Amino acid sequence: MSLASYSIMIDISKQLLTLTTPNNTYEYSVSTAKNGAGQREGSGKTPLGNHYVRAMIGRGAPIDSVFVGRRTTAEIYSDSLASDFPKRDWILSRILWLCGKEKGLNRLGGVDSMRRFIYIHGTPDSEPMGIPLSHGCIRMRNRDIIQLFDLIPIGTHVLIKA
């Protein structure tokens, strides 16, 4: 199948990610930024516009694997680990690192989504979906991000809209 037949649309107002593949459509509840939509570096907002999946990190890692700096820590998320590190922004199971496609909107300068480390990633199952609570990324349930990861090729188009 061609890369063009895969696309992801993230609707911030609905807190919904829709994946379209050649054979099916999938919908997942997500959690985008608590600070709303926006492009600026340091804003803690989810960037809008056209992106693509630049890197896919975590293939084969166990569910609930902990990532720091895009590398596994060999830890598996648990309530006791969470209580040991209460301030961590948990990035779990898989990472889809996004790169903006629109110069001045989400690419280059102070609005570059990749340089802002904007990901679609797993989060603890205790975190609610459907409510904007992230620091800018798009959070998903761990089983959902693993399924999404396994369904798409690198380079998949991602549209984030308000």
C-alpha cells in the first residue's frame, strides 16, 4: 500500500484521533494540551496544521515501558514508580515523533514541532482521555498507541486541527 493511503487526523475540540488506512478507519480518544492549541516553543500547547511521523520509537518494547529522552529506561510504569517520581510527565509504550510540514506555522524557527519534541505517545491508564491535560503532546492509552504504531508506516501524514 502507498504511504498516501494512511493518514491521521487529530481533532482537538473532540479529543479524538482518527486513523484512516487502506482497509479501515480507527478512532481513539486522546488527551491534548491543557494549555490549548498553539505553535510557540515553550507554550505547552498542541501545534496545529500538517505534520508527518518522522520517527517511530519503541517497537517491541513491553507495554508500559518508560521513556526518557526518547530512550527506554528499562522501567515498567507502576503506581509505586509514579509515587517515586511524582513530577514526571510519563511517556510510555511507544513514541510517534511529529515533524511539521508548514514553514512558519509548525516548522522552523520558534514554532518547530520536531524541535519542541511533539509526540503521540502512551500515558498511564490512570490518566483520563477526552480531557486536555498534556504538556503539548498527544497522549493515548497504551494499548491504543501500540495498535496505532503497528498499523502505520513511518512518514504517515498527521493533521492536527482545533
